[in-house]
Amino acid sequence: MSAIDYTQELSVVEGKPPLREIDELIIQPLDTKPDKNFFIALSITGSMLLLGALMLAWSFYKGTGVWGNNNPVAWGFPIVNFVFWVGIGHAGTLISAILFLFRQKWRTGIARFAEGMTIFAVMTAGVFPIIHTGRPWLAGYLLPYPNQHDLWVNFHSPLVWDVFAVSTYFTVSFVFWYVGLIPDFGTLRDRTASKIKKVIYSVFSLGWRHSNRHWQHYEMVYLVLAGFATPLVLSVHTIVSFDFAVSILPGWHTTIFPPYFVAGAVFSGFAMVQNVLIIIRKIFHFEHIITLDTLERMNKIILLTGMMVGYAYAMEFFIAWYSGVQPEQFAFLNRAFGPYMWAYWIMVSCNVIFPQFFWIKKIRRKISVMFIIAVLVNVGMWFERFVITVTSLSRDYLPSSWAYYKPTLVDGGILIGSFGLFFTLLILFTKSLPVISISEVKAVVDGAQPSHGEH
Amino acid sequence: MSDKTIFAYSALFDSPDDIIHAAEEVKKQGFEKYDVNTPYPVHGMDDAMKLSPSKLGYVALFFGLSGMLAAIILTYFTSVVDYPQVIGGKPFYAFPGYVPVMFELTVLSAAVLTVATMLLIFFKLPNNRHPLHDTNYMKAVSSDKYGLYIEIEDEKYDEAVIKSLFERFNAKVIEPIYYDDTEVEHKNRIFEPKFIIGLVLIAVITSGTTYFTLNKLMFMIPFSWMMDQDKIVPQESYELFADGFGMRNPVEGTIARGQLPYEYYQKPEEAAVALINPLFPTAENFALGKKKYDIYCSPCHGYHGEGDSRMRGQFPNPPSLHSEKVRDWTDGRIYHVITEGQNVMPSYSTQLSREEKWATVLYIRALQRSLNAKESDLE
Amino acid sequence: MSEPVNPVEYTKKELPASMSKIATALIAIGLIGVILAYLFDTTRASFNGLVMLMFVTSIGAGSVFLIAIEYLGGAVWSTPFRRVSEFLGAVVFLLPLLALPVYLNLHSIFEWTHLEVVEADKILSGKSAYLNPTFFTVRVIIFFSIWILFYLILTRNSKKQDSNGDQNLTKINIKVSAIFIPFFGLTLTFAAIDWIMSLEPHWFSTIFGVYYFSGTMLAALSFATILIVYLNEKGYFVKGISKDNYYSLGALLFAFVNFWAYIAFSQFLLIWYANLPEETFWYLARWDGAWKYVTISTIFIHFLLPYIVLAPQPAKKDPKRLIVASVIILFAHFLDIFWLVMPTFGKESFAFGWIEIAFPILAVGLILFVFVFKYKSENLVPIRDPKLKRGLNFRL
């Protein structure tokens, strides 16, 4: 048992590095030519992306009949993937906004990266409802604008709420991310030797001068943005859950869906951030900034949110029985013991059982094990959306229309393509922008703040 | 060097404590046009510089409420005024259902517009022409030094005083900052050929893309509004079948729903004997017969069957339906005429169903009876 | 091993005599009212007793939860205040006492205790494996004992630390808190289902436990805030507590006001939208007659009013506005429980009279009395808590 001294605050950045070293460490991937591994990784994700693009082109050419979606299960893979990717995005905003409001300093090392993941995940997610319409180039019809048809969108439709929620979420996350990047662009601009880079950085830095008269407003705006992003991130997955829960389908219509979806989103998002961070800190030698303590805290949050998700599963089951409503009871028995029981038990074991290993401190601090558990959590959370979407639809009130949903190869190709898109963007991001916020990390290095706070 | 215009006098410090002291002192001395530049926000600096609290919170409040108001107006106008629809049995303006949209628009407007206000109005960015740019001072403060500068325009500006002040606070580098030459002689570059060529290029590319999209792309698969589909349109040829027709004949003996074949073509006498009116003379059947008679028969035969055509000689007048010949015909015989036509009268098979034809026959019988009533009808 | 922590300089001041006088007076008035109420109209009094029981549960169990999340989250700003929650948490000992009169009148409160009704009703007889007096009693005993057990462990360790300054006690408490959280989640949920949701045994809502939890947090936090701000302004704590500590307190309160609204709205929207008769009747009962105005006023008192009071940045640092907001929230939570429970009693109209006033008076008096009682024997500040100094130097 190693003794922890609770009288001292744990330093967020290990070893008190000089500020200039932080610059160099973070900016190094931007200044050096990409190595072989980079191109290998990029070509793998690029081919995945290409596969997805080809499958999509084929779907558009032939029509959505090439997917597995059938008559009762009209929401197949596209919606499952949509909910999964939106969920992945939530961890980023949680880390950057909610933990900011809670003044958790350990967030600084991972916030920028997680925000980037949010943006890429929301972009990936946004693809799916649009392709699910079958003719994505007509997606503009989803927006309320005065038109010749004299029609308006139905503001009561949760699908319209989705349009508003996801596009607002993307915009605000992007603004949040960019606002955080401005000072770093300023630093990049002043460091770079290349002329072209300098022009680019100057344009994006907007001529930032690190002025304290600006910092004052900047911090205020950051607080305001965090204050707005926090309810926003809750609302997004809440609205995604409304897609299901405002219906009257057993297994979809249950009041716990909003907080349950949010907890699930945070759960899967943290797992994904964990996975990617473990790789990134290894490749770019960020061990001092993304410390083991940070990873351990992430694991604790994974454990906590995993238990919340488990609570929701249990509550759904209990209340389904308690309600005495026959279709409700059937829906849940069908989930656990029906034709999709394999998916259900993958979900339960990955989401509820495996994260329990994080009760053990050694496992929380063992990188290889936490990586595996995080992967399992992502698998489990994907299956959670699959279970919710497919089991309820495939066996609804009308037994005559029951059918088994089987995804096709095209569905699989598009799913792989979505991972390709996400990771391609992520890999390009690591080489083009500082993946750790330079100015924020500097502010939390030991000795960065004046020692005499009292005035 | 000396011909350059000086902008400010600057000092660089090594530690956050030094810069806080320096800033406090500079403020105390009564300087106004000075600023502190640090690689990250230093806590306590706002107090040291005695800056009044940021007003951006109010800006966010204003934009947030505007966004919410916009959402209320949008939802109310579209779903109550312009396009009211009953959805899910809810009233037109069912408030809870609009809360999500209202919330999202509030956040969108507050977040985006507050940031825009800060950058564009509070900071007057983008501005890459500030004299601080590209100075050693800037390069130092954007990395690991803490800088402070006092502008020459400050009322209390005095080089010697400032220098000694900076030295007192442990400043590591003290140097003046000059305006850049291009900053002093700013030229208008709108009419440079490069800029104009760029504009022309943008115009060509935009219009070309628009033309291509609207006139070509929208007629290609899959953008062509589903005009091309994997199916056979009626009348189309199709080589899979031996006869080359896309349409197939139904199996021999197939009868379409509601279309019994008429067995007495060219056989009026047989029809007269074999066909019997299946309809009872009820009020509904008479009403149906009258309706159909008035639509299809009356233009030539007249409303009362007297052959008083309304066609004004554009079509030959038929004889009266009250003639003895017609009165003596059986129902089947009249039915046959309606079905097949007679002389110049065409067939009404396509216009009238079987039931309607019999109803019409009933009505004709009623018309005949009305002019030639029998004694027994009075009873 | 880490060094034992040196105590922070702290001199204990006697609480103003008025505080215990107020507590005694409230208890006296309340108790007379409550006893009369039971004599006068037992059913109505039992329903009110249930409201009081749930309100005190919110404060008690909620305070234990607050202690646990402080340990678990490693928060330092709240360490100087933690004892307030520890004192308030002691009301969990009162819960069995308060539950007793309700328990004795179980038959007049809960429809599912009527055997003949249950037998005639297919849905209710389906639930009888869960909703029956024996199992109910077992569950209630489990809830109370879990809360009391964890309360005892957490506060014992905290108290022990005052004398020896052992950092290991903090470590143990962190572990205990981690174990407590899942227990707390389940017990509170089922307590809410048993005591409140089963009043309408046909109604069900999966979010109900979360809904009651959000109110619990608010009630425990706002009661603590009132005492913290009042005592700190009078100088009962140690030196060093700054506006930034207040700010964090206010921000947490603000966050939970929003959280409650979020949960309440989610539950309402889904039921309203889907419009299934087996769910909507619960809301319709709260839209009948005078209940309509109670429902609408809940939105204002529980959400909009505290939201407006707490939203501006300076408000979260201002002692006066913090107290105002806390009083509103505390009242709102009582109203909320009243709104959850009482429509089952007064199906047509809502009853309000001296009986309804007597119970909250007794509740507040009892909680205050427990606080004064605990204060006498313990320090208001955990003087040798390792996080205390950091908490006193806490800056945003």
C-alpha cells in the first residue's frame, strides 16, 4: 500500500518541466516529417474509409435495399452507428466543459484531444441519419426554411430535434475547440521557421497577442462556453434517446432513457478516449503530461458510468416486470432470452461485468489491461444500441410482422468505413495541430501561478 | 534603426510573481496604455491590473434570450400560423414538444455569437498588423516569458522613468518595440492584378459548378429524382421474354375483379331472354340509376327519355324511349343496348359498371311507366 | 507512511442559544400539532407523516451521500464544511422513529395492502410478490440499516482523525464511500419506489429513483448551505474560507437545480408525448382542480426561481443570495414531495390546513435539534483532515 499524502495536491504535469520544453514536446509532431508508422496507420484507416465510401456509393446507386433493413426493423445499422458515434463524442465535451466547471485540473492534458475526438465523432455520426434517408443530397429538406412547397418541418418530431441538437452540438464543440486553439496558434506562429506555415498559423491565430486584457475576456468566454456546453452535451444524447423513447414501442418507451443514454454516452466516450490516449502518449512521449494518474481517473469514471448503465439495465428490467404491462414484460424477456440473446449478453458482460475489474487499483494502473477493457466497453456499447434498436423493432405488438434482422456485407462495410473516417481524421489531426493545449498545460505546471495568492 | 517609429517600451520577466508585482506597480504609477502579455492566463492578474469584470456574461445572456425568442417565434409561426397540423392529437402549440428546439437554439445563439462578439468587437481581431507581431518580445511571451509594455501614447510615457521602473522589478530584457515599415505606410492593394484574377477565377468556378450541378448532375443517377429505376415500365420491350413484350398477358381464363365477361356480343335476342335484372327496385337503386342516366344518357335521350337531345344537332337525335318497341323490350334487351351500343350509340361498358347499368335500366323503366302508367299503378 | 496531519487552529464557539431555543420551540409546536392531527384525522395525518418521513430521508441520506462524494471526488473546497453534512446526516437515526406512525397506518395509505383489492386486480396481484407488507418491512429495515451503517463508519473515521490526524483514515473513508455509492443508489431508488411510487400501485416510471435522488441532493445541499453560510458569516468556522468556497457551493447548488429540472422534464415529456393511459393518469391527477396550480408553481419554485437567483456569477459568492436560494429550494423540495404524495390522499382537491403546516415544522425542528445536539459534542471543522488546509487555500 503506497501512502498518498492528501495534504498536497497531485501535480498534473509530472516533473515540473520548463515552459519551453512543453512547447517543444507538444509541437514536435508538427515540426517533424511523418515517419513510416504514420503512413502505415494512415493507409490502413484510409483503406477502411475508402471501403466505406465505395459501399455508400453503391448504396446510393442501387438504393438502400442493399442494406439489411427490413420491414419491422426499419432502423438497422445506420441508427445503431449514429447513436454509437454521437455517444463517443460526448466524452470530449464532458472532459473539456464539465470537468472544467468542476475545476479538475487533470483534464488539461487530455482536453484538446478529447475535443478533437468529439468533433470527428459527431462528423462521423452525422453521416448516418443523412445516408439513412436514402438520398442524402436532399438533406437540406430537414431544415426549416421558407420554400415553394409551402411546407414546414414538424417541430414535434424527435428527428427534427436531432437535426437541431446534432448541428448545434457540432457547431458549439467546434467553436469551443477553436477558441481553445487560438492562443496555441499564436505560439505556433511565433515559433515556426517556415513561411507558408507562418501564414497559415497567422490566419488562424487571428493575430492573437497573449494580451492580458484579452485573457480576461477569454477566460470569461471559456467559462460561458463551458456553462453552455454542459447542458448541451446532456441535451444531445437526451434528444437522441427521445428518438426512441417518445414512441410507444415496448423497450423504447421508458422514462429512464435520457439519463441512461447520457451515462452510456459518457461511458463509451471515455473508453474510446482512453484507447486513443494510450496509443498517443506512447507514440508522442506525452507520459509526463498524460500521466498514469490521469488514466486512472478516467478508469474510475468508466467504472462509475458503467455502474450507472448497469443500474439503468436493472431498472428497466425491474420496472418492466413491476409495470404489469404484458408487452413491456415480453420485450425484456425477449431481449435477454429471445433470438438476440447473444447480443444482449455481449452487452451486459462488456458494459457491466468487465468494468468491475476497475475496482482493483492494480488493474486501474495497468495499461495493457485497461486498454483491453476499454475496447470491450466500446464493443459492449455498440451492442447496447444494437440491442435497443433491433430487438424492440423485430418483435413489436404484431406477431405476424415479426422478422429477424440480418445486416448485409454492405452494412458491415459502412460500419468499417465509419471507423476509417474517424481514425483518418484523428491521425491527420495529430500531425497538423497541437494535440495538447499548450497554454492550458503551461498554466497548471507547478510554479506557473504566482505563489502569493492573497491580495 | 533610428528612423523607425517607436510603439512602446517593453520588459520581459522570468516569473509570474515578478510580472504581478510589475503590473501592480505600473498601474499604481498611473499608466493607462500598457498591457501584460503572458503565455497563459496568470491568476490574480486582473486584480493587479485593476481590470473591471468582463461584461461578456451579459452578452451571452442577451444572445441566449434572443435565440430562445427566435425559436419561440419560429415554432409558433410555422405550427400555428402558417402550417397548422394536428400531430399526435396534441394542440397546435403544444409547448413541451418545442422545448428541445428552443433549448438548442438558445445555446447555439449564445455560444456562437458571444464568441464572435468577443473576437470581433472586444478584441478587434483578426489583426495581424499589430506592431507587437514578429518582435522578439512577442516570441518570448508566447513561449515562456512574461512581458509588459507601455505604449508611447500614454500620457505619462517617459523612457528613463519606465526603464528604471522595469529594472526595479527584476526585468530580464528591456527593449523598445517599433512599428513595422509596412504598418506605417499602408497601401491599398485591391487593384493588384493578382487579386482581380483571383476574383475572376472564383466567379468562373462558382458559375461553372452551379451550371454543371443544375443542368447535368441533377440528371445523372442517382440524383435524377428516381427517374431511372430497376423495373419495367408499361409498354416497354423486354428481351427476356420470347415475344419481346415487357407486359405479360394474364393466364387464360383470368377474370379481373368486378369485370365479368359479357357473353352476348352481337346476340341481342339471346341477351333479351337470358338476362334478368338482379337489382330490386329500391330507392337507392333508383337514385343510382337516375344519377347515371342523367350523366350518361340524358345528353342525347333527354332527361325524360323523350329523345329531346341537348346536343343541338351536333349528334343525331335518338328515338324516344317511350316507343312501344322499347317498352316491350325485356330488361335484358335494354341492358344489351347499353353494353354494346346500337347504330350510332356507342357502348357504355367502360363508363358504367354492371350494377350501374342495371340501375339505369330500372330508372328507364320508371321513366316509361311515368308516361304510360297502368291502371294497377294507382292502387 | 504519510505524516500525521497537524491540526488547524480552531476554537469552538458556543452556538447562539436562540438556535436550540428555536429548535425546541419548533419541535414543541410541531409535536402538538402532529399528535392532534393523528387524533383528529389519522389517514390525513399518516399521509403527512409520509411526506415528513421522505423529507427527512432526503436530508439524512442525502447528507451521507454528500460526505461520500466529497471523499470520492477528492474535493477540497468542501472539506471545511464537511462536518455540517456529517451533523445533518445524523438525522438518519430519526428515520425509524418517523417511519413508525406511518408504518402503523400502512393500511390506510397504500392500496396494495388491501388484500381484497389486490386479488380482484390482475395487475396488482401480479405485483404482490414485491408489494406485500412482509417484504416491504424487510426492505425498509435494510434501507435504514445501510444508511445508518455507512453514516457511522464515515463519521467515526472522520471524528477519529480529529484526535490522531492519521491520513489512512481518509484513505479508508474513500474506499468506504466507493462501496457506499452503489448501495446508496439502489436503496434510495427502492425507497422512492416503495414509499412514493407504490402509492399509485398501477403507475410506473423507470426514472423515478433518479428523480427522487435529484431532489434529495438539492435538499441536503441547501439545508447544509443555509447552516454553512449562516455560521461562517458569524465566524464559527476557521479563518481562510473565501468567496471561492462559496462559489463552488453555489455552483453545485445551481447544477443540481438544473439537474432536477432536466430529470423532471424528461419524465414529463416522455409520458406526455407517448400519451399512454397507463402512465398519463398520474400526471392527470396532478392537473385536477387545485392541484393544477401546485403543479405549475412547482416549475417556478423548484426551477425558475432558484435558477434566476443563482445564475449570475456574483450570486454564487453572495451569502445573502445563497441563503435565499437555499430556503427556496428547501421549500421547493418539501412541496415536491407533497406534490408526489398527497394527490393520492386528496384525489379531487388538495387539502391544506393546520395539519399540513404542523408536519414540516416538526421536521425542521427535529433536523435543527439534531444539528445542535451533534454540535455540542464534536468540532465543527475537521481540524486534522489532510485536505483541510488545501480547502482553506482553495482558489478557483
